[in-house]
Amino acid sequence: MTVTVGIDPGIDGAIAAVQDGHRLLYLCDMPTTTENRGGKDKRSVNGAAVAQAFNDIIALCLGEHISVCIEHVSSSPQMGVTSSFSFGHSFGMVEGVVSAKRLPLHRVRPALWKKAMKYTSDKETIRADMIRLFPGAELHLKRHADRAEAIALALYLYKDQFA
């Protein structure tokens, strides 16, 4: 049996684990922490909680092959310096946890996996498709689009590497 983990690495991202391309085992929003910096509350990825999420996934999948796919995104010209740094920090935090767990890591650009899965950049189309495939998953709110993308990334990895 094979478990593929998809990660949408942003602050509002998510982590999903799918077994053999059809059974959703695990789904959570990206764990974050909030701290007050300069009078403003700022969220950042909580590395310890991400590590715990992977501990939970590994415990669910004892003896199974686990591979991870992280969406390899980069900053855009529209992002400010602070936003770009924050986004890179989130990506690096998640990548570091996966590396520390010694799990195979695949980085894939959004355009590549979406094209392979026949998606556009429309997050609502992906969310609708994941609701159809996994009707019991908590994807019913528009803000759950990142959860849907994490599931779709896990499915992409399964199809690309194991199907």
C-alpha cells in the first residue's frame, strides 16, 4: 500500500494524506501560531505542529510506503518583501519537517500538477472535484479550497509515481 501526502505550504494551506489514490486518511489546515509583533498579530507556520501532523500520518500508516508532494510555489511580483519572506519561511518550515522525517519529497510547480490533473487555476473547480471524490471530507466552505488542493496534490503524486 502507498500513502501520498499533499501539502499546500502557505499560511492558509493544508496537509492531506491519501492511501492508494482513493482513500482519504488525513486532512488538516496548515498548523499555525500567532504572535504579536510590533502591535500586530502575525501568523506563521508552527513547525512543531507540522511535525506532529506527520507523526499522526506515520502512525496511521505503519508499514506503508509514504511519499510527500509539496506545491513548489515562489513569490510573485505583486507580493511585498514581508509577504515574500513569510511565504518562503512557511515553505522552508514544511520542507524541513518532511526532510527531518526522512520521507521522499517531490516538489511540483502549480502549473505542472494542475495541467496533469486537467485543472486550471480555478480553486473552486478543484474543490468541487474533491468534494465529488471524497464526499465525507470537510470541504464544504469556500475557504476549504486549500484543503482540496492538498488532496489533489496527493492524488497527483500517486498518479505520477505509483499508478
